[in-house]
Amino acid sequence: MSDPHATRVTVFSALLLAAGLAQPALAQSSCTSDGQQRPAVLVERFINADCATCWTDPATPPAVRGAVALDWVLPGGQGEDAPLSAVATRDALKRLQALATAPPAGSLNLRTPVQGRAGALRVAHGLPVSGYIGASIAFSGTAGRAAGQPWTGWLALVETLPVGTEGSPVPRNLVRNLVQTQWDGRNQLSKQERFRFIESRSMDVPAGTNTDRLRVIGWVQDAQGRIVAAAQSRCAGK
């Protein structure tokens, strides 16, 4: 029988489509959130792919100090003929559904504070191999400080774009792929026990992505939808 006070580890469907390639790259890479500033605010900028001018709108809010921004492009009603269809993703619709928010006809900007009290969050990614990239999100802490189960973990693969890219008035973290996972909390922990859960995936890198600009941004939400932790990766030397 296992010790009830031992550390509990839950691995959420560790999926590596290129297991022999992506996992070594992940292990060798120094692209992690270790030592990086923890975001205090998550800024999410949604753009409908039909809106030709939304990307270049000078009123686009910047990510101020202490915040991290995500840029989502929604599929438009014009389909592949939409001006921004090349970078649109249905993951943006999944995110809006989780936020109980209707897709905008043009653009929508949301700001959510990070509570930052539930546990420690770490994200990491490896090097792109054959159109895939290995990435992971890990959340750990002491059960006594972590109310609000079940938790939902989000891991976004983003392409960082400098200001001026295609006329953008702000730097952007364009979401290219997304992982969503949940810890259901069926194993109840005493206040003294520590918890840890990990999700590792091999994520598809869409065609046309500049792989030198890829990184990951992750966050964890509690059962009430509050963001309790956030983190972003950075590669050594960048």
C-alpha cells in the first residue's frame, strides 16, 4: 500500500507523436520558464480573420510591464478568403468558449489578473523536429494552499512577432497551437501533502511558422475560472 503522505504525481496522457525525436530535443533544450518573471496579468487579444484592419489597429492595447499577451486569430465567415485566414486557428474558438464569450466580428481584448497563490508553474519546449515540437507544462505545490480543484492547464505554442510585423502596432505572441488539460482532483490530499501534475505533448507546428520565434506560454485556472499561475518560456541566448 502506498504511503498516503507521499507525493502524488499525475501524468495527463503523455502524448509524443515523434517520441524518438521530440523528447530528446526537449531534454537538451534550455527553453524553459526557469528564472523568468512570472506574469501578473494575462492579456488576450482576439481578432476575427475577416477583419482586414484589426491587425494594424493603432488602438491595440500593448502588454504593459508585468503582463504577457496572447494573440488569437479566429476563423472568419469568409473561410480561406478571409484576410487573416493564413494564421487563423480553431483553438481561438475553444478559448472563447472557455471564457463564455461570443466571437467578435472585429476584435476583442481581455485582461485577466493572475492570482499566483496556488502553486508553482513551469513550462518548457524543445527544438522543432519534422514539423513537431515537444512541450510540457508542470504544476506543483502544497495541497493546503491549493483550493479550487479541478484545475485546467493551458499551454499555448506561440510565434513571437516584433512590432511592425505586417503593420502591427505592438509586438505579438501569435497562438499557433494549444494544449488544454484538466486535473480532476479525485485524489484528495491532506493539507501537508504536495501535489504535482505534468502534461507533455508533441505539438504540430503549422506551415509558414518561423520556428526560430517559437516559445510557449502556460497558465492554470481553478474551478471558478480564476488564473492561479502563469509562466512563459525563453530560450537561452534569445
